[in-house]
Amino acid sequence: MISKYLGFDSDYIIIGLCGVLLILFILTIVNIVQMKKLKKNYRIFMSGKDAKTLEDTLIQRLDQVDSLLESNEENDSNIKVLSKNMQRTYQKMGLIKYDAFHEMGGKLSFSLAMLDMRNNGFIINAMHTREGCYTYIKEIIDGNSVIVLSEEEQEALKRAMDPNSNLKNSDEE
């Protein structure tokens, strides 16, 4: 009777409402299953623990996190100090072995350059002769020396300033 006034068939409305009801029924079943799983997981989580024990565990974990944060800050501070100190240590090295007078053999003389990150340091030159061994040291500032360097000392300085040259030339000796 209503369909005559509204101009459409009530069968379509009933079928549509049944479809919506079926969808709602399926959603309700899915919701019930999910709630059962959630309750089961909650029971497992809370088994053997009362609220006080759970609170104590959480407080203990938070204290551990605070301790870790303090340790991390201390480590960061120590790393900064070590990094600052490392810039003053001798980190670069160049070594040249040679025959000082060509009659001795065995390449017993050497020039050793030791530099820090700013290319400051020294070169030790030890010349071996028949009479003995003479050792000289020359200061290096910003990769340069005030005193004139021998060919071997220049090569040792070059190797110290360019670490890749040590890898290439180490096979030559």
C-alpha cells in the first residue's frame, strides 16, 4: 500500500534491509571473535601478576632506561674528549729505508715522518755509516720544515701526508 503512494516496490526495500542486517550480523561475529582473542591475550599477560607487581616491573624498567640514558650521555662526553685528544696524537707515518752512502748495502738508514691530523710532527733521519749511526730530528709544522729536507726525508713526509702512497710504495721496498 505504501508502495502505491511512494511509487516503488517494497520488495526491494525489504531485500536491501536484509542485506544490511546480514552485513551487521557478520560484523558483530567478527567483533566477538576479536574480543575473545583480546581477552585471552589479556589473561595471559596478567597471569601470575597482580597490579602491584606489574607496577614494580614498570618502575624497574623505567629506572633502567634512566640509567642507560645517563650512561649514554657519559659515553658521548668521553667520545668528545677522546676525539679532541686524538687530534694531538701522531696518526700519520711515512717510512723510507735507504743506503746513505751506497757502499754499505742492506738499506740500514731510514727517514721516519710522524704527523698528527694537522700535519704537525717530526722527521727522524738515521744515517748508518761504517763508523756508527747518526740520528737527526727535524720539526714539521703544517706539513713543512724550516730546515731543508733531504730527498728521503721529503719522500717520508709525502708518504705520511698521503696515506695512500704508503700502500702503493710499500711493495717497492
